[in-house]
Amino acid sequence: MILLFYAVQQMPLADATVIMFSNPVFTSILAWIFLKEKCTIWDCVFTVFTLTGVILIARPPFLFGEHLSGIEGNYTNHVKGTVAAFGGAIGAACTIVVLRKMGKSVHYYLSVWYYAVIGLIECVIIVSILSEWKLPSCGQDRWMLMLIAVLGIAGQTFLTKAVQIEKAGPVALMRTVDVVLAFFFQFIFFNRAPTWWSLGGALCVVLSTSGLALRKWYNSSRKC
């Protein structure tokens, strides 16, 4: 979550969300390594599609030239946001695999509690290192921070419960609905239309995650 929040500050909301929620593909790869779930050539294809989508959003100058449009701020911040979002995607994939490994042996509220406690410790350490201790402004800022906390914990609770009762891949896929919502909210609240590169990257990610889900659904239906 820390990486996602940082990425959103450094690059457009939709771009950060697309990269962050490319994690279903990485979830499948990690599930193959650690949970011994089956991995096929299609998983490799979906991984390539996902990485292509990330490249279209990141738009490195050595591929797209020095003059880039549709980037908030300077390109250095855009790169920082891309790296943070990509790291967040890997971290989210690891989290889902670990939750799936634990299964129902650990109550999902306990998992969320540890998530919050460890997150608090990490934030205290990072804020102390950066010397950014300060109280938020009175009024709207404090209410917005409280809303972020409530919605974040609620989302993590539902995600944890979902992973316990469903396979890792489909759960990660459902979270890619955030991609559609991110483009919608970015346009409604920030009046910022996505670039064609961003839409192309999002399409690659959505196609790869959708293909992953359809493949898993097809394989599961054959076993029934």
C-alpha cells in the first residue's frame, strides 16, 4: 500500500493503478513456484502481455524518444512512480500467495490485524527517517485520511477472506476492476483523459489477466 500511495503521487492515477493491479500474472507465477499450481505456456504469454502493458505506460525514452506527452510533472518522477507501482504489484502477489498458503487455518481478521500493525511499524520507521512528522490540517484533510484508513482496512479484510475461500488467480483478477474505476475517477474528479499509450497498456494488462482467469475457469470446469 505504501508503494501504491507513492506511485499515485508521482504519476497519473490510472497509470499507477494499471501497473499495480497487473499482479494476477505475478500471482500465478509465484503460485506455481511456491504452491505447486500448474503453469503453462499461456502463463508465459500473459506475463509478456503484462510487461508490454507496463512498458507502454512507463514509455522509456530509449524506446519512445525524449519528448513524451501525457506525463504529470517530469519524467524522473514518472519513472519513480512506475518502479513503485511495479514493486507494489510484486508485493501484492506475494501477499496473495501467502494468504492462500495459510488457507483457513488463520482467521482473516487476524491476518488483517497483523497487516495493520506491521504497516504501522513500517510507516513510523519511514516517517522518522524522512523527518516528515506533522499533523494533518484541520477539516477536510483529517476526514479524508480517516476515510482512506477505513476503506483500506475494509478492502484488505474482504481481500483476505476472498483468498481464503477461492484460488489465488481469480481473486487477483477481480481486483483488476480497479483499473476501470481508476480511469473513470481520474476523468471525473481530475478532469484528466488517459493517453492512447495508457489505454494500450491498460488493454494489455486487462487482456492478460482476463485470459488468465478464463484459462483457470476452463481448467476447473474440466475437472468437475
